[in-house]
Amino acid sequence: MTAVFPCPSSSDAVSSTRERFLRVRLASRQLAANLSDADATVQSMPDASPAKWHLAHTTWFFETMVLKPVAAGYEVFDESFNFLFNSYYESVGERQPRPKRGFVTRPSLAEVLAYRDHVDRAMETLLESDLDGDLTDLIELGCHHEQQHQELLLTDILHLFSQSPLRPAFTDPEPISSEARETAPMTFLPFEGGIVEIGHDGSGFGFDCEGPRHRTLLEPYRLADRLVTNGEWIDFIEAGAYRDPMRWLSAGWADIKANGWTMPLYWEKRDGTYWSMTLRGFQPIDRAAPVTHISYYEADAFASWAGKRLPTEAEWENAAQGLPLSGNFASSGRLRPLPAEDLDAGPRQMFGDCWEWTQSAFLPYPRFKTAAGAVGEYNGKFMCGQFVLRGGSCATSEGHVRATYRNFFPPEARWQFSGLRLAEDG
């Protein structure tokens, strides 16, 4: 099993894995605590999945990849679930088509939660035994996989609730202050470039696509000290940029014409004021907070309009190495990006708030090898037609991201908490 970087096998490692497993599984239950069966069943678009499916699929992962192969005497909860809750693992068998996951009205949410209980009991028993390093690595992968789906559950629920005329709130609908405040001018921090090392070094957890660590050449560059704000995006809108084809990549301009984009996803303008659908319901735009829910095409067009460019993922990682992994993550409970803090120096908002589009295609690093078996389908098969995002978001689980973490989405994707940071040549 080589889909994650190995760590030493010991009783401490098993204990740590058990604690992480229990914590991650509980977090998913807590996210679903206030959802009705209908909330958890409906699928609002082909790219999104029902909350019930996320809860079941992450459970299917542990049942299929861990318990069935190694837990003696384990009894499968329901044989039909392998078809219903497999995602894209061709080697595991047929599956419900992704765009039709919302048609799975049964099992109910209560039955899915019972499925989780069944698998969790078996996993807890397994985690009380001596496990080899490959198995603890696989369970660790399953935990990080579930944290990815926790974020997807939030972004998919936001998209679903945005379609409702009631504009329901997922969490506390109390408005967050968005009073006008002054945003410090963006400054650009210099980096010398040269031959640098990027990628996961093999210590601790990392997804396979984060490595191997390797050398790459960077020309001197400058990186913005903070993320682009909603207020700056409003300037972009009001300058007519969504009507100017000269700012856009051809495929992006085609999407504007086909979909009628005039502002980020979830935005509306009412009586001269910009509003947005959020996980706290329909709220006024905070001009000082980072812009989110934009596509790669929009990020690239803004950079062109501003006379800048998007950073490469190597530039971003080089700037982020050594910075503390702290920021506005899902654990804050805010579930909205925060304005940048006032700091004397250094890049701000590198982790949390919103995923940052880079100009880098999602491709394998030098010497990358796809793992054997089903886990080899985890990342490598998607290394075509996607762009890399870095840094995590306000919906990302704390402790899930690293400076080497490579998220990826197709360039037209907008329903994630995706924003941008500007760069320029040095």
C-alpha cells in the first residue's frame, strides 16, 4: 500500500490512529445533526452529492478497503451498498451514476447512520489489535478522505440551500458584521527564486500526489501578502470586466456566454448592495473578506485585469514552507472567510479562508508512480483537465492541510470556497 507516505508502526501510532478515526467519524455525525432526511437526500447538481451519500460513502471506504479484507468474521451491513456508495473505483465494481445519486431515496438517513454505527463498532474492535504499518497508513488515508468529504458535504449543502426560495441557513443565521472597514493596500513580497525543493518529504501523512519531493527552478517572483477581497472584486465587476472578452481565456468567455455569469456564484445585487448566499443564510457581502466561489477562468481574468498573474503552485508552496498551519478553518464555526489580519510582515491568509487557484495544471510530479490496487485510483486518474488550488478554506478541517497539499478542480468549478492571490514576476 503506497498511496500515503509510510510512518513507523508502533503502539503509539495505532493509538493515535484510533483517536483520529473516532474524532473524524464524530465530526461527520455532528455536521449532519441538523439535517432532515430530505436535506440529506436531494442532489442539487451533477457535481454535488447528497449529504447522505457523503456519510455512506466514507463509511463504505472503511468497510470495503479495511474491514472486508482484514477483519476476520466481519459481516457486511448490506450488499447493495457497494453499488450505491462506491464513487469512482472501477476495480471495486459497478456503481450508481454520479449525476443520479439524488435518486437514492432509500436507504433513509437513519439507516445510513445505522450503517455508520455498524462499521464504526467493527473498526473500533480492529483498532484494539496490533496493526502493521500498511494498515495504519490505509486507515489514516481513510480519515483524510473523510475530511475531504466533510468539506464537500458543506459546499454541497450550500449549493442545495442556495436553490431554495427560503434560503435556509445550515448553521446559526445570526448575521456576521460586514460594516465597511478599510482594507490595507495589497503589497507584494519578493522571493529570490532559484532551485528549490517542493513536495512531501515522506514524514507524516501525505496524499500520493503530493510527492515525491523534487527540485524545480523558480525565476524571481513577488507574491501578494493577502487574498483578493470582495471589495476588489466589486471593482472588477463595475469596471465591466464580465463584458470584456479581451480579459478572458477563450473557454472562460464561452462559459460566460453560456451561463450568463456576471459575478461570483451565490452573489446578487439588491438595491445597489451586493449580497451572497452563505452557510449562515443570505447575507450582505463583507467587502474586506476574501472573494470566493469563483472559477479558475474568473481568477485568471481578474489577474489579467489587475496587470498581474496567478502564482504557480511551486511559487505558492515555496512561500508557504515553514509558515504555521493556522488560519480560519471549519473548526472556527464561522464558515465564512475572514478579512486579513493586520501584520507587520509576511504573507497572510496562506491557510484557511479560501482555496487559492494557481496557474498550474494538476499533473504528476517527477518520479510519481500510481499505487497498485484500488487506492491507486485515488488521485492519479484525475491528472488531466484540472488545475491546482492551495491552502485550504473556511470549510476545511483543521489539521487536514499542509504546505504540500494539492487540491484540484476543473477550471469551470465555482461551488467550492475558491479564491485567489496575485503574483508578478520579480
